[in-house]
Amino acid sequence: MVREKIDALLDRVQKPARYTGGEMNCIVKPWESVDIHYLFAFPDVYEVGMSHLGSKILYDVINRREDALCERVYSPWVDMADLMRQTGVPLFSLETRTPARRFDMLGVTLQYEMSYTNILELLDLAGIPLRSAGRTWEDPIVLAGGPCAFNPEPLHAFIDAFVIGDGEESTGQTIDVVRECKRSGVSRQECLRRLAAIPGVYVPSLYEASYHADGTLASFAPIDAAAPAVVRKCLVQNLDAAAYPEDVIVPYTEIVHDRIMLEVLRGCTRGCRFCQAGMLYRPVRERSVETLLRLAQRQFEATGYENISLSSLSTGDYSCLPRLAHELMQRFEERRVSISLPSLRLDSEVKETLKETQRVKKTSLTFAPEAGTQRLRDVINKGITEEDLISSVHDAFEGGWSSVKLYFMMGLPTETEDDLSGIADLAQKVVQQYFQIPRGVRARGLRVTCSAACFVPKAFTPFQWDAQDTLERLEEKQRFLREKMRIKGVEFNWHEPHVSFMEACFARGDRRLADVLEAAWRRGCRFDGWSDQFKYDEWIAAFGDCGLDPHFYACRERSRDELLPWAFIDAGVTQRYLWRERERALQGVTTPDCRQDCQGCGMQRMAESCKKHMGEAGAR
């Protein structure tokens, strides 16, 4: 009956392929053949979620098990969600159109704070009580992981258990526990207690927080002996030994990243002080060339994709990049399969590699100077110079490229008007480099795209203690930049500051924001990361409903001795190291890449690749 109802909705919505399932390489197992039924949920639309590599990895990890199956669900767009409510269609999986509430486990990935209302929307559409306290064994165990799980507190009331860190191994451990609990007939609460015993798993209902009169966190501690005082992140030590999908799903509709994605390495040790991912995913772990070639061949045979993306936080730092790119080109050039190198750093030694990989197809080059002056780049430890950028851009234009993207941030700590002017100055110099190339050499159609995002302080970064600029200040800076960026050949894009303001609230929020989140969702907030859906006034009203001030979370500087809501999580990097980096930032002192010179960030306590530096780090 549900199937017929779903079919009746498909010709009434945008992009019905979002909901049909049945794609090439999707995995459908008989429901009765397994003990555990796992539904993986991505809290955004199909095109975004299908492009997420972590989702593909966990889908593969779970479906490799004989005792479990994994199916998928993505946030229904507004039109579909409204129709589902009107017609009584519950949230359903793509593979078998099974109602979400029938699954034993529901796993949600947390990639972006502004997708949090979509999690409540998914739960409500599924008929699952929003809050963990209201669930029974008739409901799935709701888990969440991903980078935003490193500050899980704003979602504490809605998630049964968080998996902190790499999920390849810990996901299987959670399945083992839930399977045994269901077999033995223990209570749901006892199951949560057993989940809390898994390294890297945080069960928020087993902890309690209290607050000072000024609103800051006074205490945070476990209230159950099963809960550890410190939750240490999960870490995959060897990527070659880790599971990785071979038969990836090929969608029927265009998605954001429609290509083979090879994760060449995980982690980054450059130490950019604004970058949360660079801190959370330490240490650097690389896949071997042999493993990557095997995966590329297998995925090409399984999908027929014509582009291979070498994915990581800093692909140019992959130690075997020239060899890998050369061997991929030898294998795939005749088949007209292109190789793309995202996430390039300006100082990466990739010029010859770029020339080789672009023989099949020239794509736009992306660089991220982040700041307009050397002073501010030193503050954020970007480790590149204007000369690096100009040299790289000159070589690119000389090599036949005409399209370049430049990424900057505004609102960074210590930023001045001169730093903002420097963004426009850099853009102008990039344009000048193009016209310095002779007409017969340079490609036609110059296009320089400059984007300026609003800085958002994040947990586990040296700037986690810093205030975000006020909305008024961010809007003033945007007006200033828009005037400065009236440059021929340059397209200027900027991020909505109201969204960044709200993102900053939840990035460093505490448990009290769970009430704000629910209030905002009940006021109609969903898809808050989409500019045409974001309802700023409703968010402000939701804060008012709960008696909380968003400026307390976004625009307030924290002291060193303030207890931070995420302090109970051990992400590898220590708070001592982060504070030291903040002090160096304010002094304009840079810190070298720790692969050349260990900085004693704390990762040597848990990472095999860092332990050889323990003596040096301990001496600092």
C-alpha cells in the first residue's frame, strides 16, 4: 500500500528521481535474511547526499556483513515532505521503500550545522519521537557521526548515541551491540549503556550539565558508571586495510559530484588555525598507489564514470602524487577518463602533474589564499605567500587555463580594512597575470571567481575561543568588499552572513540549544543551508521562545579557563596545544607542517604514525 502511495506522489514533485531508488549497484538484501536493519540518513537532498564519500564508505561497510543490511534515505525536499504528510506516507528507504521506523538502527551524518532542523524533519516524517527520552524498542536506535559530532551538545536530546571520529570500525561495533541486546531482550536503556562502553561512542542521556548564573557551563559529568568521563575519537590507523567501496551506486539523476572519488589520504598537518577538519582528521594517513589503482580500475568498471577525483583535504601533499597521476593517465587516458585534483595548496609541487592530468580535460583551478594580506595569512597559519599565488596562476594561464577560482574568508581574528582591500588587490593581480600571457599562448575567456565566506569559529581549533564578528560588522565588510571587487573579468560571490551567524551559534553551542532547534523546526525552519529556505526571523523568535541570546553563542569571546561544551571529547589535539596556537596567531607567528617538525599537538598519544615523534614532542 505504501508503494502505491509513493508512486502517486512522484509526478507531483520536483526531481522524482530523488525518491525512486533502484539505481545501478544499489544493494537490496532480503529483509528476513539479516538480524540488523540499518537505515543511513543524509539530512539534505539526494543530489548532495549521494555525493558524500563517507556515506558511500559506511553503506559498503555495513552491507558487507552477512548479519546486516543498510538502506538509504535523504531529506525529502519541501514539496515531497508536504505531500507525504498530506497523504500519510511515512519516511521510507530508497532500496525497498520500507518505512524508516521499521529499521533497528538509524544513522545520521552530521556534515553541517545548518542541516540540524532536517534531522528533526526526518524523525517526524518517520513517526519516530523527536527526543530520545520518548523512544521505545518500537523505534530504531538513532545514531549520529561526522565532523559536527565533535560538538554534539546542541543535538543531545534527539540522538541516542554519537560515534566520534572515523566510523569504519566503530559502526560495526554498534551493530554488534544492538544485535546482542535485541537477542537477549534487555531494555533500551541497557542497550544505550552498552553502546557507551564502545570506544568513541557518546551517549548523551548518561551525562548531566549545569550552568553558572552568567550562562557559561559550570559542570559536565557522567551520571552512570557505564559512561566514560572522556570520550576518545575513533581512529583508523591504516587506510589500505580499511574498507572502501568498489561498486558505488550510479544515480539516475545528476548529483553534485558525479564521478569516481578516490580518497588518497585522510588528515592534514598544515595547521591552518581556522580549519576544523585539519585538526579533527589528524594524523595524515595515506593509501598506497597500488591500492588506489586497484580501486580506480574497479570503480571504473562498475560505473563507467569519465572523471576520477583524487580526494582529500590537501591532495597536493600526497607523497606519491606524481606517480599516481602518471599511472592513472597511462591506464585511463585512451578511454578519455579525466583526472581532477581538488583541494590544491598553492605551494604544492603539482605543476607537472597538473599538466599531465589535464591532457584529457581542462577543469577550473581552485586556490584558497583565505586572506588578502601576508600579515593575516600568517595569523591563520596559511603558510603561503602572494608570490606563491601569482606564480601558480601565471603558470596556469601559460599552460592554457583561463578559469580560476579563489576562496577567501572575511571576519577572521585581527582582520583590518587593509586585509579586506588585499582581497581585491590579489584578484586584480590575478587578472593582470592573464593579460601578461601573449594572445597566441593564453586561452580565451578569462574567468576569475572570487568567493568570500564569513568566518565561523569552530570547536577544536585555535580560534574556538574567539568571537565571531557581529552581523552588522559582517554586512559592513561585505558592502566594502563589493565596492572594491568591481573588477573586469572578476565575479564576486559572498555568503549570507545571517546563515553564518546561526551556524556559529550551533558550532559552539551547548545543550540548551536543543530547545531552540526544536522551536525553530516547529516554526517551519528546514533546509536552513539553502538561501531560499532560510528563515532568519523564525530562528531569532525561537531563541526568544527559549529565553536565550544567540549573541552569547556566536559573538562572545571565551576565556581560557571557561569549560567548553565539547571538552569531554578527546579529538587527539589537546586544548593546551590549541591555546598555544592561538597565542602564536595573535603574535603573527607561523607554525610549520608537523610532518617536517612535530609540534606536540597531542596526536602522538593515539596515532602510530606520530609516535616516532613522541620524544621530540615531549621535550617541547
